[in-house]
Amino acid sequence: MIDADLFPVSRMAGSLQGSEIIRLAGEINEKIRKGQRIYNFTIGDFDPALFPIPALLKAEIVKAYEKNHSNYPPANGMLELRNEVSRFIEEYQGLRYSPSEFLIAGGARPLIYAVFQTLVDPGDKVVFPVPSWNNNHYSHLSAAQAVMVETRPENNFMPTAEELRPHLEGATLLALCSPLNPTGTTFTKEGLREICSLVVEENKRRAPGQKPLYLMYDQIYWALTYGETQHVDPVSLFPELRPYTLFVDGLSKAFAATGVRVGWAFGPEHIIEPMKSILGHVGAWAPKAEQVATAAYLSNKGSVKAFIDELRERLSRRLSAFHEGFLQLKAEGFPVNSIAPQAALYLTVNIDLKGRRIAASGQVLETGADVTRFLLDSAGLAIVPFYAFGASADSAWYRLSVGTCRYEEIPEVFQALRASLNLLEKA
Ligand SMILES: Cc1ncc(COP(=O)(O)O)c(C=O)c1O
């Protein structure tokens, strides 16, 4: 074993924070290996056995390889795909962006990386709400000064204009996401409108030639909204934000296609262009065959709509069943709660067991980590604490992801959870 201290890496790499979810996954896998029954609702992904990609998309991918689409794609993505995505976004969102304002990459992640690398200089302020997904890591990669704004359960953990206002002066990037990972909640039109007007105001105050306040809008979960919830976006609400807004989106969540690796960003061409150059050096293109296949698939409007509708229905049934289960436990007097599901694969649940004692052993659950471990050990329930998404360490809120959940197993999960809550007493 080489002593890593004798071979230092860059300060950036050496100080990258490990992912809390990956650490938790290690513990879970160890338990599964030992044969324990674990309800693993930690990962923001789909079990392909339960949620396969669209059959037509799969057939098109195979066909594209049979036609030997195995060489480099163009750096900004296949024109046929940019045409289709441009049409698709206009059809669903009413936004008109030309194919040259799109950049295709190997999923949404490289595009987020490219947004940061293109806009943010070392030391620049990047403002984002917490809990949120991975903005801390992208800030670290670009040596940004991360300004984390903690959101509140009474606002469904979405940031408000009031909360963001004190932090926007001099900032380079405001990173927003709706529907939001980890909460499965969304901006209301009014809430987003107020934030947008702050961005407009801040940019009016800046001198010509000064770097503006840009807005990254990650809408990777936009297709997965439930009930009355409707996806809203900054440019539809405030067309004057168009020169400042970069959208990040892709196949991964709307088509249960996280491993297919096709994502797209769209925004002003003068920003898309350097993003393309950066990702060209990284080589983070989506494979050419997948691009050809995605273009062919998206042109089948009827089957695309049918797929999205069915996926929404299946996810929302699971989320509602969990939500009702938690409300039932709450009604029984247990210290749990949940926010009504609005979108994505996630349910926001509150399990407030800090200070409770395990009657049999006398151990008092003192920290969030103690509670997470207790749920895993006693109920086999694996969910991700919000502190893994940047919320404060004493947060009693969790993300429960249903992309790996069989609907039939939900009653069992609650039986296990009820039994373990009954093991506790007030300290
Ligand atoms: C909010 C958000 N954006 C982007 C991504 C990454 O998407 P992709 O798998 O397409 O890189 C995720 C993945 O979990 C996500 O939750």
C-alpha cells in the first residue's frame, strides 16, 4: 500500500469531499451481503428491472450501433438530435431555442460542470439553496466561493426571494433546480417570479462589461410532476432573463435512462460555445449511437407522451403511498411527518427521533447519524439524511427515493418501521 501523504495530489483533488450517499451505500451493501433485508431507498436512480427505458429507445440504440454509428459525434451534438430536442422543448415548455443554442453531452453532469467552468472564476460567489444536489462539489471544482442558503420546511424547502436577496450582490451564479433533488418539491410561479425579478434588478445595477449574475436552471426532473403541480421556468416568466439563463436537462430522469448518458443544455450561444470547447477537451460527449437513437425516439411524439405519462403515474402512486403511510404513523402519535409529493422520485420525510432511547439497550439517539443508523439497523430502512445535501447536521429531514421500490413492498416497509419506532422510548 502506498502512503498517500508521500504523493500529494492537487489541492483541489486532495480536498474533494466524498459523497455521503456513497459512504452510506457502502454500509448498505455490506448488510445486503450479510443477507439482511434492506429497503434501499437511498439512490436517485431507477431499478431497470422495475423501470426500464422506453422499448423504442432501446431498439433505436441497437439499430444505431448496427448502422455503425460508432465514431466521434460533432462537438456540440448531432444536428438531428439538437433539432429534435429544440422541437421537444418547444412542444412541452413553449420555449423557442434554436438548435445552435443547444449543447449535447454525456448526461446533465458534464453540462453543469461546463456551466460552472465557463462562468465562474476562482473566488467568484456562487449562490445556491441547501439542501440541494452537488452544487457544493461543482463549486469546489471551479474554486468558487459557495454561498449556501438554508431553506425551510414551511416553504417545501424551496428558496424564497427573501432568503436569497442578501446574497446576490456581486455573485456570479445563482444555481437553482426545480423540481428539486432531494425534496421532490417545485417552485410555484409566484415564488420563482420573485426570485427572477431579483436577478433582473441585480443585473440592472451592474456596470456594462462587468460580469452579470447568471442563472443556472436545472430542470432534469421537469417531466415528472404530479397532481396540480406544473413545471415553471425563469425564461417563460421573464423573457429578459434569456441572456443570463442556462438550462440543464436531459434524458436521465424523464425517461428512466440514467445509464444512457444523453443530456442537453440550452442558453445563449456565446455561453454554449465555450461550454462546448471545455467539454470537447474533457471528451464528455454523449455516444454518437445514443444521440442518433434519442433523435429518432423523440420524433415519436405519441410514444414519448405515453411513456412519460406512465412513468409519472407509477412514481406518483408510490410517492403517495409512502406519504399516506407516514401521515398514518403521525396520526398514531409517532414523531414522523412528510411533505405531500409534487415531483421527481423523491419524498421529503421527517423522522425526529433525536433524544429517544432504545429501550432494550438504553442507547440514546443523539445525532442525525445515530437516527439514520437506527433506521437502517432496526427497520432495514435506508434513506438519505438532508445533511448529505448540505442542510445543517441536526436536520431531522430525509430523502426517500422510490425509483427502486416495488409498490407491493410498501406495506411491509411500514410494518418494519412501526415495529422499530415501538422499540424507542422518551429519554
Ligand atoms: C438535480 C440533478 N441534476 C442533474 C443530475 C445528473 O443527471 P445525469 O445523470 O444526466 O448526469 C441529477 C442526478 O441525480 C440531479 O438530481
